[in-house]
Amino acid sequence: MTFVAGSFFEHVPSGCDLYILSHIIHDWNEAQGLGILENCRRAMSPDSRLLIIEMVLPEGNTFHPGKMLDMTMLATTPGQERTEHEYRMLLEKAGFKLSRVIPTNSSVSIVEAISA
């Protein structure tokens, strides 16, 4: 593992097997999140994987703590929480394919993506 200083809005180190974005994408609007994902995609090799660790909202009116956070973010930041469908669409725009969403024992999930 290597830690590299920089801005994911400008570029991401290339050639890694795995890229992890933990509680990053939800902080930004769609255009900014798309830019971050596109920078990751450009840096990745064909066999690399991307893991996005975020709350993935259920569709409909099912309770989830992320829905309250989504309302808070609406009022205080440009970001938002997203459903699996919304992550799939955002990832596709950035050149990824959502391979799976892995639930955890907490309110967050792991969204796994590969190059499309």
C-alpha cells in the first residue's frame, strides 16, 4: 500500500490493482462525483477494481439511516446519498460496470465496479 498526496479532482495514481473511495462520492454533486470516477477509470488497468464504500439507499419508502443523511446533505452540501440504480448510472457514465453491491453489518455497503 502506498499513500500519495494529491487531489482526486486532478488525477489518481495509475497502475493499482484496487482503488477504494470510502465516503467520498456522496460528498459531491453528480458532475464532481463523475469527475472523480473518471480520474479513477483513466488510472486503472483493465484488471483493476474500484470499491465505493457508502450508504446505498433502498428504493421506495423502506427506512434506512442514509435517507436522513440524504436530507441533511441536501440542506448543507452539494452531495447526496444514492440508490443502487443511481450508482449504476453514475458508474456507467464514467466507463464502469457495477459488478455487485455487498451489504455489511452496518448502514454502509461496498459497491464494486470494474471497467466497462
